[in-house]
Amino acid sequence: MPNEPEPIRHFRLNGRNCAVPAADHTLLVETLRETLGHVGTKQGCDGGECGACTVLIDGVARLACLTRTGECEGHEIETIEGLAAGGRMSRLQRAFHERLGTQCGYCTPGMIMAAESLLRRDPHPTETAIREALSGNLCRCTGYVKIVEAVLEAAGAG
Amino acid sequence: MNRFAYASPATVTEAAAATGLVAEAMVTFDESAVLKAGGIDLLDLLKLELLTPSVVVNLRAIKGLDAITQDAAGNVAIGAMATLSQVAEHPLVRGSYPALATAIAGAAGPQLRNVATLGGNLLQRPHCWYLRSPAHHCLRKGGGHCFAIHGENQYHAIFDNHACAIVHPSTAATALVALNAEVELHDAEGATRRLPLEDFFVGPDDDIQRENALRPREVLTAIHLRKPASGTRMAHLRQGEKAGFDWPLADVAVVLAIGPDGVCREASVVLGAAAPVPHRARAAEQALQGRHPGEAAAGDAARAALRGATPLSLNAYKLALFETLVRRAILAALA
Amino acid sequence: MTATRTEIFSAGIVEAGLGTVTREIPAGEPPPWPPNAELTWIGKDVPRLNGRDKVTGATRYTVDVRLPGMLHARFLRCPLPSAELRKLDTAAATALDGARAVIALARPGDRLRYAGQPVAAVAALSPGVAAEALAAIDAEFRPLPFVVDMDEARAPDAPLVYDEASAPKGNPSGFPAAPGLPVVGNVRGPAVVRRGDPAQGFAAADIVVEGEYRTQVQTHSCLEPHAIVADWRADGLTVYMSTQFTSGVRQELAALFGLPLNRVRVVVDGMGGGFGSKSQLGVYGRTAVELSRLAGLPVRLALDRHEEQIDAGNRPGTFQRMRLGAKRDGTLTALAIESHGTAGVALGAGIGFFAERIYTCPNFETLQHDVFVNAGPGCAMRGPGNTPGAYGLEQAIDTLSERLGLDPLALRDRIDPSKARREERRIGAERIGWSRRHKPGADPGAVKRGMGVAQSLWMSNVQTNVACEVRVLRDGSVEALSSVQDIGTGIGTVMAQVVAEVLGLRPGDITVRIGDTEFPPGGPSYGSRTTASITPPLRTAATRVLAELGREAARMLNAAPEELEAREGRIRVKSDPGRSLAFRDAAALLRTDRISAVESRADDYPGFRRRMPDAAMAHEDLGGVQFAEVAVDTETGAIRVERVVAVHDCGRPINRLLLESQVQGGVLMGVSYALLERRVMDRRTGLMVNADLEHYKLAGVHDTPEIEVVILENLQGNSATDAYGIAEPANIATAPAIANAVYNAIGVRLTSLPMTPDVVLAALGKTGRS
């Protein structure tokens, strides 16, 4: 069954130019995980409820499982792999690490990306704002307490 | 998900022409072309293979469709492609239509609100679990009956539910109907028409397979809101099972025009998650009009709002819940 | 017998005052540890050692494993709740370009018993081709009568899920259900536990309390789905699997495929949650391996969310009828419970041993029944049995205390023999402000606040089939190895702390290599047993390696080996710390590149209460007391849990940060169980209608109460580390504590879960038609 070649999509991924084949129906989460091997972005629910696939597109938190790769043409995409610039953890990552914002860790990349998008537009958010920013992300292990503490700490440290 | 081609026209007219039928997720389930706004609900339906279009027509490339503008008279137009985040945070919306801002800010999660559009939100298909289940061939999908009426109907309609018990999923619609919003529709010949949002929604008695009146080759382009009269007060309240990111069990929008004498001139009371379309509670509105609204009037209106309800086996709790929300929304509007 | 020696251990609850206990222990065991305050790393807040990988996205979960040539597998599942398979023709699927293996999991004529039951599986070059291959399978199902509701299934004329011959048989260990019980209709049982004479006990009671409680089916809803990558090769099988028990899966695979144990390797790095549902190989695991064997290529099989919700295990629902007899002073005279529960087509829907063990009651009886329905098989989930069991009993105790006019804490002080829980009640009452608690329903206004308490009990499990290895290399690097897997609780960090404590190093100096059956068998991550099982042999192994290192160092330092200690990165003479060697320099003296010690789990020093194959139960149960404060909106029915104080014990706490996180998670899972989660089966079609995370509702960040965690240090002198587990106790008490708080708020008792607004409004009599 000969397939038509998939069109090449161009976007910036974690600060680098990226050209990758993707069909019209291909989802960004598939492109990231399957084609590019960026498996830090997770899939949890297949339906937009768990937030594990949260990435930043032009700095805004979005779900890679509900974004077609084709729509990313010309845009700036950031994933969890891009946050630790030069191997140094970002302040959010450090806070998640030190305050134990992780347990099994599966929700962590999405959680951090959702928090990252908040801190970029609101560097000193209230706890209420933090909870709202994380309300699209599910965690089954930690009880969220230390996740919220971690974001608060990162915001304070900023 | 089936394979589909993808078109990104630059104008609304081209977009309308590209579709055999219409609008995001607003077609019967096997249509060949659909319009895509934010694409949230569309992708969901595609993944479930409840939609298997051959072409998806993207509206994103069309410039200006996401604008939020105010005319000289103070009326506001919200482009259908404005995202929920944009709308909820926009000063014009927050300033003049706080009930709309509240209704939208409580919808979905932040990542979705960054993508989902107001137009798409109004046109999304219901989230009835039988409708969304490929295994249940329900009336709305051309099947023989509504599974909810004698099934698991705890989240379903308490009004107009004798044929199909879906509830309209949009909390924005609840607020917009209460605000007497109009929708602007654009067809493939470049003509536009406007009609009240309230009339735009289609109940099961009129057409069991669609939820709105969008015609073939027509695109929803804008939502128009009149400048609120002075003395207008409004509120939107919702109650879900979860404290965040959950479909409401009930939501209520109230818009009151209060005269300088403190008498209610006009009242809009609309219930969401109550009926297949946003449900205007006329009896409640009448209970408020011409009165000095307060605890007593709010209580009367709340009771009146539920008159004529026909709850199903598992959703009679919604009566008490709506009664509370209507009363509280009226009082919140006045506060 | 091996030689022994006598040691005096600190014993008791540190917070309440310590005593000592004298133990005769095997001569090879390390000396007693003092309380945590005198230790360097044990009991401290050490962040997760692999935390960096988790926050940078570097952790590799099973769903992330990609092997060259890897195929993608999918299941064909039964679309009906009950059916006879009439036809299964896989020829077209096999012939499909890109399909590499197709297997049938059922034969024509077979009875299929739940919607979602696997019927066939394919492996293909891509997920897309696998889906096409599934569609090419020609399967015909003849619908049969079915029942998905437990109450309907108990009716005499209900469609039968099994006949007596085909019904599951139970297990010699009694878990999840005992063998040899009668099956009548869809009801199997009762499993009976009886002591004393309940009838006499009730006759002697001054007061009898009765109640009926119902709990829902909860799904585990792990964020990482069940997943496996199986790589069958001529020289052996390697399996990457999201599993709670690498060595258990290895045993299952070896037995099933007739392979020697040394030709089967099971590996897991990151694990995205399990909660009991990833304890066995499972049909999906077996299927992936079989497909790989047939195709001669690696096969990846990961469930999608829908499959995950319908066929990856669940916590059974229960209906409990309870009678409680007591004297006026609170002394219990009799306790009788009859329960019916459903684990779908499986067994194990009991209410556990909570009622049997927690309170002193001379006359006791439970009759527990399993009810079969046409739904996906249940399995163990965080505090299996005890979690629903506590929901019933702890409310009955609350009711009894009110009827007696006793404070619920005072009643428990009278009937609960646990010293740990007594202390936990005292501390918790203080933290929550129990003295502020008012009479039921006393709060004026529409939103009523209330406070409640409930208790936890879980057995102190120990896996005896556990070993680990500690290595010191000549450059001073140290490794700790075991097949134990990190389900997310941070066992690797705990291991590093133990080794660091012994060797006088920092936890970060220890390389922990786990989650691979190439290392000594580490035991399962279930039953709250991991820390209890692995830390004692680890300490012993580290002590032995240090002794070997010490012999070399002693020569250099002109001291006797027993004069030395390992502290702050140095080996030094205890009486003269200035005479010392850096650990690294001591290691350089080794005659070989690497020394190592492997140790297995010794028995607890005072022995065990009960032994099973590969496992045992320590004498003292785990406790835990939780207090909840709620606000109930009596006009909307919405319950908000505002605050939970959770006071727990787990022997010697090793890492408070990790423990707190686990308790907070257990509490939130309990909040979610209490208020939100519920599998909804459509009774007319027999299908689960909320098999997603949209309508199956998990608590989110907005639903999280303030959670205050207190962990006692409860020393018992039981093992080289004296540490036990925490996972299940953290979950067991939450729902009943909330239920009791709701009662205190509104003065009306809710007796079913989840306590959603409709349930609350109904209990308040507010669902009448207007």
C-alpha cells in the first residue's frame, strides 16, 4: 500500500529549527514522541483531560494530544527537554526536585510545562493562580500538595 | 482517526465554499468536510471516529476572525475564532459582561482554553456519554432510541428531554443567551445573516441530529453583544462534581436591568446543563420583572424556574441544585 | 541454628517516650540503630535521587521504550458484556501487508463474560497497520443475557455469569479469595470468620447499632497505562514492563513459556503508577510475549485509556450490612458483618480484615460474599478490602459513639488496643483542633462545617524472598543493586540513605541500580512491604562490605577493625577520629577491583505472626488515624474537604519527605474515592459509559484539601532497620473520616460512595420533584 510522502513541517523545537514529516492528521504528541524521540512529553488520557502532554507553543501551554503537527508550522515549540538549558535545571525543575513535586513522575513534565507558562506571564502568582494554572493536569500519586509548594517556591526564587 | 486532507483557506467565503455541509463538528456524522476552529471537540470526535471527514477546513489562517471589538455605540463583537482565554481575559468582556467572563473562565482547563475558540465552544457537540460512545447507536446518530432516558441519566436534561436527553455543553452559551447575544453567519456567496443565539440552537423536537441552525456552506464568524443598559447586573454560577475542570451539573446565568427606582425592568434567567439547548426560564424572568428584587423575589424566581421540569430517574437532584443556583445567581447579580 | 547474640534495642513511640527491648538476634546482624535523631541520613528529608531525571523528562517509562524493529500490538476485544464467540477468522488479518503475528485468545464456542475481554491480538509494523489488521479479523458474537449490577445479579432469576464448574476457584493462600466456597447463582461464599459467640454477645449488649454501607467500583487510573515491550530471542526473553513486581513477572513468564529463570529478564525504569493493578503479568503481558515469540521481533503493547479503564483492574464495589453491640461504657460485645461485593468476573470483593483486627471484641463474625457480574475483573487496589471495610465500620463506630454519648476518640481509646493509634489520636486531635468540634448539624446557615475521624489498619507485610547486593569498587564508588522497582515512592532513595548511613557517605554517593531481574530479587512494590523487605538486608550487606573494607583500612591505620567507624566520608578510629582515611583511599587498598555482599531478608527478630510462601506478616499491624474537616453546602449538595490531618506510623521512618508525599497522595486518592470516582455501567447495554478521564472523575488540584502529615517514629527492635510501609494505611482512613465529618456537619449520615451532590441532596430530602 504505497503511502504518499508526508509533507515536511518546519517549526522551532526547544530553540532549534526542526523539519519533520507529518501527515495532516498527525498529532504533535505523535511527532514529538514517535518521530523525534522526544518522549519526555507524556500521553495519559487520549482526550485532553490529564495534561501530561502539555507543551508550550509560542510560550502558551497547550496539549500536544489535541494539536496537529501541521498547525505548528512556523511556531516555537518547547517541551520538557528544552527547559534544562545547557544541562542546568530551571528554577521550576529545581523546585520540583527539591520540594518533591514528583512521585511516579509521569505527570511531572506536563505539570512543569503548565507551571512554566504561568510563571512566564505571571512571575509572582498567588497560590490560587497556581492552582488554576495546574487545574488541567492530573496527578494520581502526590496529592498535589508538594507540586503547589514547588511552584510557589520557584516563583519566590524567581 | 481516519486520514483526511487539510485545507486552510484565507477567507471565510472560501472556507464556507469548501464545505459540503458545515462548521466544526456540526455535521451529521459521516459528512465529507468539516470546519475546524480550535479543533478540540473536532479531534475528539475524529479520534472516536464519530466523524470521518475527507477534508478538514481550518479557519485559523483567516485573518481577523479572532478580534474582539467595540463599536461607537458600545456594542461588542467577539470573533468566533477568539480563544476562550482571550475572551475571558479581555477588558471589554470583563468590564461589560462579567457573567460571560466567569462562565468561560470556568470552562475546561487552561491548556484547552488557550486553544478552544468561542465559536467552537458554541458549536461543540454534546458530551452525552451515549452520544460519545461508538457502541451506542443513539437517536442522534440515526439509531432507534435515546439510551439516557432509561439509562444512566444523572448528568442529563430535566427539560425537553422526552426524545433525547442531552444537555448543551457550553457554559458560554448559557451566559450569551442570557445576554441576548446574536450570532453572525457568513455563507459561500459572501452574504451574512444575524440571528439571536437563542434561536440559533435547535432542540431535538426540531431536528434530532443537529444542535444548531447553521446551514450548509455557512460559517459562524462572530458573536454580537449589545451594550448593557445602565443598571444592568449579571452573574453566572456553576456547580460541578469536581471543583475544577469538570462539566457542570448545573449552571445559571442571570442578567437583570434594574431601573433607578430599584425595580427590575428586564430579567434574563438561563439554565445550562438543564436542557438540549440553553434553557430560558421565562417564568423566573416574569417573577422578577416589575419587582424590587431581593431574597423574596429571588426565591420566587428560583422556584418558578423549575416549573415544568420533567426529571429523569437519576437527575431529580438537579431541581434543588438549579433552584439554589438561580436564587444565588440573582442575589450575586444584585450584590 | 546460626549463632546468636543479645542486643538491647530502643523501643516504643519516640514521641511518647522510649523504652528498650532485649532481643536475641543472629550473630551476623548489624548492631541496633539508635533513634533517628542520632543518625545522619535515616529519617531525614532527602530529595529523590532520580528526581532530576523526572523533572527533566529523562526518566524512561515502559511506554517510552523503543527497540529496533519493534512491532505494535493491539487487542480485539469483545464488544458485548456476555456473548458466545461464534466465529473467529484471522486469515485476512494475517495476510495483511505489515501484519507480523496474529493470535486468537478465544475459540469459537467460548463464552465471553465482559465487554472488553480480549478475543484476539495482532502485532504489526505500525499502530495504524495493527488497527487495520484488527478490522480485518472476522469475528462474530452471539449476544447472551448479562447482568452488570450487583443487586440485580443477586436476584434468583439473574442471568448467570458462570456455572459452578466454570467459576473461579479461589486461591490456597486465601487471597484474593479462599478456595472451596459454594457458588449459588452469581453468589459465591460466604467466607466466614468467627470467634466467640456473636448471638450471646448481642444478647449481652446494652446497645446495638445497625447500618448498611455501599461502596462503588473504583478504577486504578494509573496515568501510565499498562504497557510492555517483549523481546523474544533465541537466547532468551527480555521484557520491559510497567510492573510492580519484576521478579514475580519473571517467575510467571518462565513457568508459562517453559523457560529457565536465567533466560528471562524483566526490566522497568520509570513506572507511571500501579496502585495494585500492575502486580502480575496479566493477559496483556502474556499476549505481547507470545506475539514476539511468533513474530521473532520485539513487540510493544500499551493499553489506550479506554482499555485501561475497562480491563486493567478495579477496586471492587461492596454492600455491607453491619451490627455492632456494646456495653454502656463502650466495650464491644459483638460485631457481625455480612458483605456482598463484586470484582466483576473475578474474585476478591471482600471487606478485608479491618473489622476482624482493629477493635477488641470477643464475639465476632463476618460473612463475605463475591457476586459475579459481567464486568472487567477487579484486582488489588491500595488497601484492598480494608479500604471499603473501613468506610463501613468506622462510620458504625461513629454512630455507636453518638448513641453512647461518648466522644468518638474516647470510645476508640476504650476499644482500640493499638498504642500507636492512641498516640496518633492524641496528636491528630490537637492538630485539627478537635475541641472545636460541635454537635452534628449544629452549624447555622446553608454551608455547614464538620469534623470527623477514622482509623486505619494494615498488616506489616514483609517479603522474605528478597535480596540485595552492595558493592564497593576500588575507586571508592558504591553500588546498591536489587530487582526491586520504583513505583514512584522513591525506594531507590531510601536504599541510598541506608547504604550511606552505614558507609559514612552521602546518599548521592551511592549508585542505586534497580528495576532489573539481573540483580538480586527485590520483591514486589505492593502491600506496603517494599521498605520493610529490602532495607534490613541492604543494611546488613552494607555492614558486611564495610567490614571487609575496614580490614584493609585497619592495617593502614594501625588499629583493630572493630575500633573503626565510617563517618563523613572517612574511615576513622572511633577513639581518635584524627586517625582516619578517606573512604576512597580505603577503597584503593582493596585487593580486587570490586568487593560485594549479597544479603537476603532475615526474619524479624521476634519472628513473624504469620508466614506464607515468600512472605510473612510482622507482629504489630500498621496504624494511622486521619481527621477531616469538611464544608457541606446543604443547598447544592457539594462537599468540600477543607483540611485533613493524617497521623501515621510505619516503624522507623526512613525519609520523611517521601513519606509525607505518599501520605498526601493516599489522602487525595481517598478524597477522590469519597467524593468523585465511580465506574458507571449502563445496565441496559452492559457497557461502561465513563471509560475515560472526562466522566470518570479524578480529584484535581482544586479538590485538594490542606493535608497535614505527621509520621511517628515507632521503634520495635524488629529488624536491622525496623522500617515498615505506609502506602495503604494512608488511603484506608480517608473516606470514612470524610463521611464522619459530613455527618458531623449536616447531622445526616451518608451511607454510599461517592458522596456526590445528588447523594447529599437525596440524604437531605431535597430531591423531591417541585
